[in-house]
Amino acid sequence: MRKLLVAVVVLLVLVAAADRVAVFAADHVVASRIRTTQQLTSDPTVDIRGFPFLTQFASGRYAHVTATASEVPVAETGLKLSRLDLSFRDVTASRDFRTFTARAGRATAVISYTDLGAALGVTLGYAGDGRIRVTKTFTVGGATLKPSATVTPRLSGEVLTFADATINGVGELPAAVQAVLRQAFGKRLDLSGLPFDVRVKRLAVSDAGITLTLSGTGLRYTGSS
């Protein structure tokens, strides 16, 4: 009886080890697919959750899958998300993980001030009270000017806009300098082209950057070969 018990325990350990090896390999396959299709500079971190993995793989259905990516480009805006955390529920995937659908998904994205400033052509920082500070250096008539303005980021549908602009010392600035500042925070950045069709629902502004909350249903993904 003791030998049988030991054999069962050993068998369970081997099965559990094989299960973990299989999920590790699957995580890396999915990460590679996402990197290629979303034009990322590095593989995201993927976690196919639940145990055992092999029974989920056999059915092609997974209860919960998460992915974390960095430097995610937003289509046709010149903007990148410094971090994107995705969580999918009730996932159905093909055996090679080239395609999957998810009943629902939620995500959190962070836009750093460095990445947003690069898209707008200015230097940005947190101004407090939900506002951001815009600065840019100009040389006018041999003199160096570094004017600043503050604006409030807002969502108009799925478009990032900037409202309630205040230019500091506006009366002392040349008209051309004022025009450049106004052009920067007059831009509208369309956030509808995010991976997996998750949609922006709200934003929050802090010293860490702009944090977006996103969600969606009936999500689909098609990977590469």
C-alpha cells in the first residue's frame, strides 16, 4: 500500500510538472504572437491562469488570461502607451494560439509625460489638481524663452483632448510663441486603435502620467504564423 501511495504521489508530481512546462511554453508562444502583430519592441508578459492547464488546452477554453506590454504604439497618433495591462475572461483559443476570442476584457494603460510630450512636440509634467504643465524652449532675437502653460486632459469619446488652457505670462510672449503652445495642446489624439479593440472609458491624471481605464466585450485577436 505504501509503495502504491508513493507511486501515486510521484505520478501527480510528474503530471503537475508537465502541466507547468506546457503552460510556460504556451505563455511564450502567445507573447511572441502579440509582439509581432502589435509591433512591440519586446515580448509582453503573458499568464494563462488556472490549473490544470492541459485540460484547458484540450478544450481550447481558458477562464482567465492576462498580458502586460510596454511601449505599445497607438495607431496613427505617434503616441505610445508606456504600459498596458490586459485581463481577458472566458477565452476560446485555437490550438496554435493564432486566434482567440474573449467574452470580456478589461485593461489599464499608462501614458507617461515623456511619451505624450514626444507626440505633442513639447515637454510635459504634472501641475497638480488634474492638470499638466506644458513647456517649450524658444530662441527669439537671440534671447532664450521657456514659456509654460497648463491644461486639463479630457476624453471626448475615445479622443484625448486638452481643455482649459492657461498660458503663463501670455501678454509678454511673442504671438508666434503663443501660437506654437496653443497648437500643441490643440491636438486631438484618437485612442480608438488600441490592441484587441478595448475601449477607453475614463482617465485619471497624476504625477505618474495619464492612466486610462478600458474595457470591451466580444474581443477578438488574430496572431501571426
